[in-house]
Amino acid sequence: MLNDWAQMTRDYSVQLRDVRAGIPDVMKGFSAIAQAALKANALDTKTKELLALAISVAVRCDPCIAFHAEAAVRQGASREEVLETVGLAVYMGAGPSAMYAAKALEAFDQFAPKSEAA
């Protein structure tokens, strides 16, 4: 196992509380942007979470991978959808994204019910 992705989301959530307390207006704005960006419109929320996961891989953000892999599971994404998503990220981000694609798939597998991840 490369990382414990569920533990990573818990650890960052704790740390982010301090950030929210220290810069509440900025973080309220960030939260509003996130809610607006993820709202189902022309694209459904699952598709948007998969896009966010691909971007997380391409920009090489481990905590972003953790949070968006978990959200993709909650939105009903399949492992096959995640594989296609990280394939696009590899295309856009080249070799380093291939390494992060492995992290994204591992994160998805850790959050997915055991029957889905296999």
C-alpha cells in the first residue's frame, strides 16, 4: 500500500480546521466556489468529481486525490470510470501523472466497497 487515503483525509480535515479558523472569510469563499463548481448542471456531480480527480493527478496533489477519490465513490463512480479518468490525466500530465494515477486508483480502491474495488 502506498498510502492510507482514509487516514489522509482525516488528518488533513483536522489541519484544515485550523486554516478555516485562521482565515474564515477566505475558506467560506473557497467552500462557496466548491459547492457552485460541483453542483449538477450540464455535468452531473459524479462527472465533476471524476474531473477533479483527474486534475488532482495532473497537478500531483495527494490530499486532493484522497478527497476526490472518496467523493467519486460517494457519487457512485465505478473503478472502470476511475481508470478512464486517470488515463486522461496521464495523457495530460505525462510520466509524473502516470505515477499519481497509481495513487488515485489505490485511493479509490481503499474507499470503495470491497466488491467494487476488485
